[in-house]
Amino acid sequence: MVGVLCFLWFGCVAARLYYFQVIQYVELLTRAQRQQQRTIEVAPQRGAIYDRQMNPLAMSLGVDSVYAVPSELTEPQMVASLLAPVLGVDVDDLRDRFQTMHSFCWVKRRVRPEEAARVHDLNLKGVYFERETKRFYPKGDLAAQAIGYVGLDDKGLGGIEYALDDQIEGKPGRVLLASDARRRTFHSTEWAGIPGKSVVLTLDEKIQYTAEKALAEEVATAQAVGGVAIVQNPNTGEILALANQPTFNPNDVNASSAAARLDRAVGWIYEPGSTFKSVTLSAALEENLTNPQEIINCQNGSIVLAGHTIHDHKPFGDLSVTDVLANSSDVGAIKLGLRLGEDRFYRYIQAYGLGTKTDLELPGEERGLLRPPSHWSGISIGEISIGQEIGVTPLQMISAYSAIANGGILFQPRIVHDVFLGAHHDALAPATGRRVVSARTAEMMRQMLAAVVDHGTGKPAQLGGYTSAGKTGTAQKIDANGAYSKSQYVASFIGFAPALRPAVTVLVVIDSPVGAHHGTDVAAPVFRSIAEQTLSYLNVPQDNPSRWPQIITPKPAKTPDQKQEDFMGFLPSDRGSFGAATSPVQPASFSNQLSPDGTPQPGPLDGGVASSTVVLGDGPLVTVPDFSGWAARRVAQECEKLGLDLNVVGSGLAVEQNPIAGFKVPSGTRIWVRMAR
Amino acid sequence: MATAALTLPKTRRRPRNVPAAGRANFPEFYFVKHIDNSRLVREVDMERRRECFSLLGLGVLVFLFVLLFAWQHFQCVRYGYQGEQLKDEYATLEEQNHQLRLEQAALADPERIDTLARTRLGMVSPSPQQVILMGGPEPAAAALESPELAHNFSVGSGDTPHEP
């Protein structure tokens, strides 16, 4: 009997097993997989954005987003009232969403970690977390317009974030998760997505900060509507800094205005005013229609053109072409423009890249306003010669000046230095350029622009320790009636330094300053501030010690400790610049006393200069010889004879020196000479 | 020893449960014959024994196989949990790494460093004569390439205002 029962029991089990494992197999397997497995889409990690020194400017981090399944909420009202204060959302809005939606609704996306932790602690049924990425900009508003920003769905909406969104965004992946009854994952299968590529910009965050700070101070002082400052390497076209005012914080883009998000460097058209005279004069020089020494009769400051009288800002008589530029004579510039003629002048304007997009890798670039000669009026050639009746972008203007600075080649400006993913670097097009004017013309223009800074309208742009060249500009804005405003101006200065071997070109444009409105007063000092700090930061050798303030540290008798410092490369008189070569921000002063361990003692921390380090220099000046092609021994003998300190780098014959030949320096000055074979 | 039973000839048919007349209580005797075969030895069937052991061995093997399969399966599930836990840990650490890099970047903000240097350390920007270059252009300047580049640059075939 028992055997029969056992047999029946086994038979039933076997039959049931057969039913489940064979007949119902597919359906049950499907149901099990539906319960255990879920496929989630993994958002790709958006690529980072770096400056040229690989300092991160934009990064993405994984954060939690909170969502609810309203059908699973037992008491939606209570859940809404619990979540709203924790997440800072409107309780009524949340309650409405719980009532109107059934299967899914976001509570709040990309919450802060502490918010996520508090929601997690509430342990609410029907409330879940989804992992998403959030964009962070660790430097806040630094280079905000250039970097851009992203929207809630992580899509780039401005700047590089928008322009290179396809490459930065990446492709999403998928993960198949198998979970147990407690929702613990015990197996996962990944279909990896493609992470976004990282972008290295040509910007340098230190130079960018320097430019932004100087610009912001001036815009605030001048109560201007806004401003833009650009620093460019004239020899490659790379943009080193691109500062805008007003600006915004891309971490909180919703709090910013459209005006603050505008990248004025590429998306703002203005009349360049007198800064445009460099285009006019260089074209005339290139066409051999004049030379820097030619005397131009400026007709006591007025000229009649097509029935209109154009006045200089003050009456001038005879001026050399150099002085026409130095004094910014409109009459002189118009006369040279007239010599060129409309068609030829137009071709040069086009050759300088004005009226066409530069194709910088930033969105929203304007091409400017340049009408063909067929649309010019009788006065147009005169107006355009002095930078009116033409619209340009700041980027176009700085590129044109860089062409003059580098010897006549107009480079396409670039802001993207590299695009990479892991070890794979995208091949970017090399710097391209085209010759606009000859090297000789560019050289003449550099000298003439240096004269502007030396004794013309650009005096406030004189740098300490460096020569500089540039041009001021003050243009009237067009008012609401379509006429030139008597109260609103655009003040600008564009220049480069050092004047003979430019390392940087700097543009400063201030929109609608109140009170002082000339480029000389408003923009040139900003140029000076940016250029001085940038050149020091880039360790560009100083070429004009005569422009140092006449405060020279004496050369005291050397102590053993100080001799040790000499060996390390520090002059005894350089205590005030201890470590100067490595940081743009330096200690206020160091006393001449050394601590027992030999380290310099910091001076007073009130920002003042310690009196023990400063005396007036009254010794004779020595003219620096030209060491080109000299052997090291001969250089050393000559320096010894002249009482100059020497710092030789390399071996072979002298190929470079600082200060350059011909400069007068105090005895004891260290001369840097680079030798090469 | 034989056992015998005394029986009378049937004269007439009577019911089975009614005893015969006059012999109603006559006993019946049964005798048991004891057979002792303890001295007999059963012959071993080696063929059957082999079959039996083979079957038993096969059963054990099947059992071990099932045991091994189950053990592997549960080990697989266990390692699956461990693997997922390690993946989570890796993701968490990677996230922490990103957070730390972000924090480092925020702490290295030039504006913050500038403010700290000026307010806490009393530093100021150096004047031009305080800046002495040590051994020529440094990496930052080198990154900008030599100004000579432009002069040596081979001109592209772009527009040129030069007239023939």
C-alpha cells in the first residue's frame, strides 16, 4: 500500500515537473526574467574640459535623481508633504503630479548628496533613485562664455559645451541586471557605451583670471555696460584668455541673464574706431603709397568729404605718418584711405579677415558688417578709414593685430588645443594662416604702433620692463535714432608686447563707459595690467628695463649665505622677488636677514614694501653689447669688463640675450645669454 | 512424518456449518514437519553482485554530479553577489576619485588662491623689477612656441591683397 502511495506521489511530482519544465517552460522563464532582470541605460560620462595646463574647467559627476511610482504610493499626500521640504520643491506641485501621473514621475533631478541621504532615510515606499550625471564647473564663472553650459538633460547649450557636444557627450551604454527577491543584484551584463571625449582648450586659467579680474575692475570703475578682453598668441593664433563682462556662473545658469551669457568676443559687433587705422595705414604702406616718415598735412584738424566735414579730436598741422597713428589723426588716416581707393581698401579689409567669420570653435560667431564698395556712399571710404561705418567682432580685430605682430600672417584663431579619449588624440588641423602684408610692412607697423605707446595716445599702455605697441580707439555708438551717439562710446585698446618680438596680443574693449570714455583712459590701463602679468607669468624675457620704476635695490656685500643664493641663481638684490619665476603672486617683501636655517624671513604682512630693500639708484648705466655669435668666454670677459652679471644657458655661440643689445642697464644687472650650436 | 486425517464417508449432504451427528466435537489434528536447511550454502551470483555495485556506483556518481552541479551553481550565485559588490565598490571609489579631483580643482581656483594670498598671507603682485627670469624661457613660455615661427611660417594659398 505504502509502495503504491509512494509511486503515486513520485508520479505526481514527475508529472508536475514535466508540466513546469517542459510545457510551461517558456512562459515561466519569461515571467521569471521579467521579475529578476531589468535593463537600465547608463548615461555616458561627459568628457571633461581642461585648460592648456590640464587644469579641469568642467567635469561630470554621478548624482542621484529622485523619482516616484505614484501607483505604489499608499498615501501620496503624506509622501508629498515629507519630500517637499527635504528637496526644496513645491508641495502642491508635487501632490498634483502624484495624482495626475500613474507609473512614473520625477520628484527632483540631480539632487545634492545630503538631500539624497535624507530622502533615503525617509524609506518611503514607491520612491526610488536613479543615477545620473551632473556637470560641475569648479572654477565658477572663469571663462564661462567660452566653456559654456549644459541643460538639465546634459546637452551642451553654450560655448564649447555646445560647439563640441557631439564629441563631449558620448554614447549611452546598457546594463542587464539580474536581482533576487531583495533586489540585490547577483549578476550583470554590460554593453558599454562610449564615454565622451575630453577637450583641452588653448586658454590658460591663470591668464584668463588675470584678464577677467582686470576687465571686471575697469568695467565696475567705468560703470560700463560690459566689456571684453582677449589674449592671443600672435604666432599661432591660439586664444590664451577670453574674458567677458558681465559674466555668469555656469553652475547656476538659470540665475543668469541672456546679456551675461553673450560671448562678446565672437557674438558682438562694434565699430572699432581708431584701432582700425592700423588696417588703413598698413594697406597704404604695403601698396607703397606712403612711408612712416612721409609728412601728411592734417589741415588743422578737418577735412571735407562728399559734403561732410570730419574733424580731428584736436587740430593738427603737418604730421609724419608715424605721428598720424601716434596722435590718432582722423584727417591723416582718411587721406591715406583715399589714396588706396575703394576697391583696393576693401580687398585689404577682407584680407585681414574682417567681414568674414574666423571659424573659431565657438558658437554664435558674427561675421561683422562690411558692405561692398558698390554700396558705399561718398563719405564711406573716409568713415571706414577711421573705423566707423564698419562692424567687427573683437576676435576679428585681435586677429588682425596679431597678423601685424607676427610679421604679416593672419592665423585662424583657435581655442581648442586637443580632443582626446584615453590615449587616443584626435588629429586637429594645424595652425593655418595666410600672408596679409609683407614682413617689412609688418615691421614698420610694429614700430609705428610702438610709437603710439611711446609718445602718442597709448602712453597708459606702457609696461614695466617690456616694450609694447598698440592703438587706442574710441568709437561713437549708434543710438536709437540711428545717429552717432554723443554720450555712448566704445573705448578700446589693442596691442602686443614685447614690441619687437611679440609674445602676446591683448585686446580690451569697454562698452559704454560713463565719464572718461577714451580708449586711452579706459582700455589702455587694462591692457597694461593684463600684459604685464601675462608676460611675467609666461617668463618672457624683459626687454626694456629703462621702464622700470627708478627704485633699485643696492648690492650689499655678500655673506656666505648670500653667495650660496647666488649659486642658486638669486641675485642678492632679488630678495624681494624670491621665487618670482614660479608664481604671479609674490610675497610683499623679505628682509635682508636670514633665519638661522638660512631661509628668508617674511617682511610685514601689510602689503607694504620693507624700507630696508629699497634705495634710489644713482650709479652709471651700462649699454648692453650685442653678444650675437660670441663665444661664452668672450661674453664672460665683456660682462666682467662692464661690471655685469652673467647667466649663460646652453653651449656654443650666443643666439639670444636679455636685455637685448643697446639697452642701458645699471651696473651689476644680470644678463641672460642663451648659447646654441 | 506423515499427517493423516480421519474422514467419514459422506452419506448425505448436510450444511457445512452443522457438525455430523454424533461426532460433533471430534478434534482435527495437524502435524508440522520441520525442515532444517541451515546447512545449505547459497551459491553467490557474481553477475548480479556486479550489477548491483555498478548500479550503486552509478547512483553515487549521479548524486555527486548533482551535488557538484548544485555546488557550482550556488558558488556561481555567491561569486555573482561578490562580483556585483566589487563593481559597486569600484564605482563608488571611482566616484570618490572624481569628487576629489573636482574638489582639488575648486580649491585650485585662481580667484580663491589670489584672495588667500593677498588677504591671509599679505602677498602682492610683483613689480617688474622684482621679476627675474631664471635661465631663460620656462615651460609656460615654451608652450607658446617661438615667435620665430611666424616668420618662418610657410604661407598658405589663401587670399592675398598683393597685386602682381
